[in-house]
Amino acid sequence: MSYDISLKDRVTGKTLMAETEHMMRGGTYAMNGTREMWLNITWNYASYYYDATEGDERFANDGGNGEIMYGIRGIYGKSGAESIPMLKDMIARIEAKYKANGEWITTTREKQRWFDENGTEIEYGKALSAMLNGGKVQSESYEIEVNEGPNDDYWEPTAGNAIKPLYSLMAMAQMFPDGEWEGD
């Protein structure tokens, strides 16, 4: 699952296009670049975005059931110009929480292991399939340490990885300050 976020022309509703290709990368990317002001961002980073925006009324949005939510969706409906200080604040808040003396901190995270009825460890997908088909599956929790800095695994939820797409969105907003964000 992911967020699909585009900067649109306020009149035509079409996704804005840069004059030249760019290589901004998210959950999907164009091999030779794209001119579209569009970015796909994995939901794996959602907790960082919610945490960084909690209580900031600029980011308040309707979660679909009348509940007020926060997070990256707070830029939806805003202009590129309006979103720049919001994105800068998100980045600063994430860094303030996950950096100490300019270095990314290490945190612990709980993960799950899955086992079939014979006690053999299996992948989550196989565990889910077995559960859906009436098979017996067991799980156990364990803790891992995670460096919160950016890394080469885009899908890994770390503070550093969560910040990268915010910089891409900010670059788009600077190119098209009159555009309007749309997403999901």
C-alpha cells in the first residue's frame, strides 16, 4: 500500500509536468526519469509522518469517517507554496526525534516470526495463506535494533528513509508553487 501524491494544475486538474525529466524516486519510478510531478510513497513511513504532524492543525485532515487525522495527507488541497514550510517542519521534527548530536540513533522494533505446524519457520505470505486455508500457524515476537538513518532498502521504515520523499515533494513544490497537492 502507498500514497500516490501529485501536484496538479488548479484549473485543469491535470498533473503538472516539468520541462525536463527528473529522477525523484519513491515506491515506483520511471527508468529514464519522468516529467510528471508525481511521487509514490510507501505507507511503511506513515508512523513517522503521523508522529511529526500530530497536533499541528495545518496537517489536520478528515480520515474518512469524520475522525481528524494528521500525517502527509495534510498537504492535500494545499498549494505547493503552502506546503513548503509544512514539509520543512516535518523533516525538522523527524530529525529532532531520531538524531542525536547530528547522528541517527538506533531504536528497537518488534517483529514477528511465523512457524508452520511442524515448527519450521516460514515467510509471512505462506503463514497468511496457511491461516486462510485453515492451517495451523504459530508466531512469536522478537526485538531487532534499527539504525534510523537512510539505507538502500527503500521499503525499510526508518526516519532517514521517510525523509527522502519529503525532500522530493518539497522540490516539486518549489518548481510549481501554484500547483495543488492531490493524493491517495
